Amino acid sequence: MIFALLLLGLGLFIPRITILFLWLLTDWFVGVFNLWLWPVIGFIFAPYTTLWYSVVQNMFAGSWGPLQIIGLFLALLLDIASSGFSYRRYYYHNDHVDVVEEVM
């Protein structure tokens, strides 16, 4: 139980490190994906969704009910939000610098 809670905490704050930890030290991803390309794409672009998909496959025996679909939706939102914040910070920072340079 403590390991599951620790894993949940790591997964929420550092999903890519959690994926690496699970892949290197456990057999969590064995048999979850048919093609090696999907977890690699998930690791790069959608780590929360990749983790949630593996949770559904391992802990819910691949059964997709309302709870699993809501979790998938939340994981997708987290992936979109985490990628959008870095873009917004870069965009507004560079936009602000350009405005300051134009004024001077």
C-alpha cells in the first residue's frame, strides 16, 4: 500500500521519471503495449496518459469503465496543461522582451 501511494505521488509530480523507474526496475509495462513505439511516443508527448493507460491495463485488467475513462480524460488534460504552460511562458517572455526593445 505504501509503495502504491509513493508511486502515485511520483507519477503526479514527475511522470517521466516514474515511467523510467517502472520500466527499468519492474515488469509494469510488460505486455501492456503491443508495439514499442507507443510507450516511447507516450513518454515524450503524453506521460500522464501513458501512465494511466498502464494503470488500467495492470490494475483494472484492461477493463474500461466510467472511472477509467474519467481518469483518461484527466490524464489528457494534465498532458495538455503541462505542455501548454511551458509554451505560454516562452511566448510571453519573448513577446515582453520584444516590446521592451521596441520602446527603447
